[in-house]
Amino acid sequence: MRHGWIATYAYFLAEARGFTPANAIDDWLAAERAYMEEGLAKGESD
């Protein structure tokens, strides 16, 4: 679940800025932060 949520979130971040490849890592890291901030990581083993 974790990986899929982060991948989807990162995709939408990339889409919002026009899919410029230079920011792919930043999008992924921002999605990971959002996942943690939402509290979705509690009890996840993925």
C-alpha cells in the first residue's frame, strides 16, 4: 500500500509541474513526507 500511495502522489506532483524529469527525486521525497505526515505509516509493513 505504501509504495503505491507514494507513487501515485509523486505522479500527481510531477503532473502539476509538467513532468520535468529533473525533479523526480524531489517529487518522490515530497510524497514520502506527505505519507508520513498523513499518519498513513502507522502499522504499515510495506
